[in-house]
Amino acid sequence: MKISSILSKDFTLLTNNLNIEYEGCYATDLLSAAIKSANPNNLLVTIISHSTTIALAIMIDLKAIIISENRPISNEMIQKANDESIALIQTPMKTHEVIINLFQRGLI
């Protein structure tokens, strides 16, 4: 699936990576759990809006990150995601609402 298919009034792309493709999804607020269980090319859904989330994405080859609950995202984090070709999306939804929404739209 392409990142562009996720975007709507509730999902805002913060990076320049509109055409990135992802396969599957993993949701967690424990980055150590993502290291253990997320698969390469996954989309990560989390509330952790810190540069370590980008480092994690690089380490396990995640293609995109959705930051839930409108957590503040620094310009540094956005720039690092752009530099590494990782799509960074922000939403006001809670993590479980993101998963339900993506599932109902057939995106995961």
C-alpha cells in the first residue's frame, strides 16, 4: 500500500514521502517491543514523538510512522525522517482508533 492512501482529514503527512509503500502495521508505545516484533516495511503507530523513533525505523527498516494523539513533533524529527525517506504522519486519533480506521478502510 502507498502512504498516500492513508491520508485524510485525520491523517497529516509531515514529510515529503508521499509515494512510499508499506506492508502491514505494528502498534506499540514500547520501542523495544517494535525492535522485537515489527517487520521490515511495516508502518509503526505510536505516541512516541522523539528522534529515537526515527532511529528505530532506520534500524528495522520501517517505511512510515504514524504519531497518534497529536503529540508534538519537532522539526528535527521531521527533517531526519525526510533524510531517511521515512513517511511521518500525525493524527489526533488514539492508537487503537488509528488501527480500527486503517483496518476498516482495508489499508492493513
